[in-house]
Amino acid sequence: MSESSDRLECKSSNGNITILYDEKGVIGYSTIGSLSYDLYDEQEIASKMSASNYINQYKINFENSYDETCIIKEKFIR
């Protein structure tokens, strides 16, 4: 996972998920614990809306489902 990628980091007692994305959509992910993520289905969903809208909606859904907080980390541009 690149530190220079835009990413959404979500942590819960069920596990952690990090979603990598760019302006075109979801480009990858990693999970720890019992959380699952179907990259191809989520890429299709994200392609129907902007990447930022998808990430914001995923963040809201995760936080509501697990009562935890997600952090959006945008890449550092010099």
C-alpha cells in the first residue's frame, strides 16, 4: 500500500479496512479481521458516482454500522 495514495482508513472491533482510491475510482484495498470487501462490485458502484462521493458514502455507512470513525487521508502533493 502506497503512502502517497488517497485512502480511507476504517477501524472497528470486527477488523480494519483501508480503501485506496483516486479521482477515477477505487483502485485497491486491504482488510484485517473479519471484514470483507468485493473490489469488483465496489468498483462498479464507485464508477456510477464520483470517487469522493463513494468514499464519503462508504465512510458514513461504516461509521453507522460499527459505531466507529473512519479517516480520509489524501495523498501528499509537493
